[in-house]
Amino acid sequence: MRNLLTVIWRIITSPFRWFGRTFNQVQIFLTEEPEDTPIGDSFQKAVDNPNEILYHLNDLRKHIFRAIAFLAITTVFSFIFTSQIIDFLARPIGGIGELIAIDPTEPIGVFMRVALLSGFAIAFPYIALELWLFAAPGLSRNARIFGLIAIPIATLFFLGGMAFAYFVMLPTALPFLLNFMGLQTVPRPSSYLRFVTSVMFWLGIAFQFPLIIYVLAVLGFVNSRMLIQQWRIAIVIIAIAAAMITPTIDPVNMALVMGPMIILFFLSILLAGFAERGRRET
């Protein structure tokens, strides 16, 4: 009888014990400081001990596998509302009825592409978390905490870039594209949705620029002074990126893309300064 009560008690208290162990592990993970080794010494250590590189590559493989598995789950889950998303994406041209398919497999390809994009948007916070878990052991305590906080910020930036593409870019670009030279264009589902999802995805990625700069500043590769001095080169790079993302060659649409990217560049300078301050404090 006593053994039975002991087993029941262990079963009842197991969630609390698991939570306690997990909380202690997370607390240690977030508070411990890694060994501050210069980059040159770290590189030499990796050359002398190739097994350490293999260990990190194997660890990276595990993180990537979990991220891809979660992406597959969210993509399958997005099948439930993919038709509604396609109808939503077609609103700038008057609805899904304005799209004409001429290939029997075209609707299926369009459905899968949109499902993948929506699945990626849902899985984005977890993918960012896996990247953070891989990089966190080599970061300082402050950088770890900020990196964890940056995950929801990166998600908002990604969704903000997609929203900017849909609500600002497309209403301006589509009339120009569909009526160029007075020739009315009837878009196919595959070409139209490939164009829309590509613009939304790459603008969402472009909006991650400030956080990428912050990570580089934490690692010591860039600093705010360097970014300020090289602002002219940055504007040229932004213009090239805007030309690649922008669906049209007119300056209006390029300016619509360059505007927020320039603002994000100067925001990245502030984040780089914040990272430098954190490095000095540690």
C-alpha cells in the first residue's frame, strides 16, 4: 500500500518536478557567461581539433531538422485556410475570379505555394528560436536575453514586411503592370501568386536587416561608427536590393521599397550602438 501511494505521489508531482528542473536549466543557460576567447584563438582551436567543428555541425543539423519538421507541420495545418488566403491575395486585382488557369495542375501548384508561405509565417518564431538555441551558447548573457526578446520582434518585422508589400506595394505596382502600354493583362494564378508571394516573402526577410546588424555588432564584426561612415555605400546596396525586390522598374515603386529599408538601416545603427554598450558592460 505504501509503495502504491509513493507511485501515485510521484505521478502527481512529476509535472512540478519537471518544471523545476527545466526552470533551473533555463536559468543557468541564460545567466552563465561563456569563455571570452578571441576569434583568432577560436579559429586556431577549431583547426587543431576538427572534431569540435563536427560536433557543432551535428548540433546545427539537429536544429535545422527540428525547424524543418515544424515547418512541415504548420504547412499541413495551413491547408485548412489556404483557399481563403488565396482569395485574400487576389483581392488587389478584383478577386480570385479574375485569375484564369490554363494548366490542369496549376491550381494545385498555387495551393501548395501559398500553403508553404503561410506555414513559414506561422513557423517563423520557432525557426528563429532554433537559430537562437544554436547560437546562444557562444553569446554573452545580455546577448542571449536580448536574442530571446528579439524573436517576437523579428516575427513582427517579418509580418510587417509582408503587410507593407500587400497593402502598399501591390496596390501601386499592379495597375502599372496589368495596364502597361494600354495593354490589359489577364493574369494566371501561377504567375500572379508567384509574383505576390515572392514580393511579400523577400520584403519580410528584408525587414530583418536591423536584427541581423545587431547580431553582427554583438559578435564584433560591425559597429555603429562604421555604419554611419559607410551610409552612402549602404544606400547604394539598399537601392540594388530594392531593384531586385521591386516588380517594376519605375522609380515610384523603388522608392516605396527603399524608404522603409533606409529607415531600418538607421534603426540598425541604434541597435548596433546598444550592442556595443552591452559588450563594454560585459
